[in-house]
Amino acid sequence: MTLADIRHALPARTLVTLAVGAAVALGFAAVFLLPEYREVESLTAQVAEMQSLLEQNRQIEPVAKALAEAQAKVRPLGAVGGQSKLPLAEVERLTAVFDSLAKPLGLRMTGVSPDASSVTREGLLAVRLAFLGPPDAVRQFMLSLGGFGPLVKVESVTTMFGREGREYTMKCWLAVQ
């Protein structure tokens, strides 16, 4: 049976009712079902993303625990620098001061250069340090430097391999009065 045969066999009122019913069904599907299917798709994508994040967290968890345990074993450093100001008359003795911090650790200071043009209104003075020695001693030197009262911050530390071994340069800021 073809569409033309169906049209002739059914009354016009029945065909109009079927057409209106089909339009209502399509409207219902367009208004209510399609947005729900789109929402289901977006929620499925979110669930997959969250499962991926959970899996990453499960993989990272042992590392985070190990880091927390290692951090618990580290001794607290206490207050770092900036506790006192260095008198300007002491600036010329900085080489001796830094040398006394470096020598017991096996480091050799090759240069201490305060930059007089860097003095700020807050009383900060830039000092460039150059020294030689093993990396472990440098780490210990930096820890002991953290307890040096006038130190406010370490701006940069660089290293390169020179003729006499590993050479380090450091720029730090000291509080002066």
C-alpha cells in the first residue's frame, strides 16, 4: 500500500489527527528528549575526566606520602635573615664575614663585591659573591647564610665548571643602616 492509497482510504479528519500527533511527538522529542541526551553526553564526558584525575591522584599518592614523610624529617630553619641591619662601617668587612662562613665548609671565596649604586631607600644593598667548592658545601653555605642577620634575600645563584672546579656566583641583598 502506498501513501496515496492510505490517503484515499482514510478520512481527512484522521489524517489531520495523525499529522498533529506526529508534530506533537516531534515537538516533545525536540523540547524534552534532545536536551536530556546532550546533558547525558556532557555528564558522561565529565565522569570520564574525573575518573582520569582520580587515576592520576592514585598514581601520585605514594610520591606525595614520601614527600610528606621527608618534609617531616627536615629540621625547621627558623627565621631567615632580615633580623638585623649591617652598619655601613661593616660593609668593608664583608669579605671576612663571608669567608668565615665559607671556610669551615671547604669553600673558597674568590670575590665579594658590594654594589654601592644599588642601595635602595629601604636600606638594601646588593652584594655579589663568587666562590669555589663542592655542591654539598654550597648547600650548607646557603643554609648558614640563611641565619646571617642582615641577609634579606638571595636574588640569584649561578654555577659553571671552571679551571679550578665548580664556580658559583650569587647575588644577595643585605639590610644596611
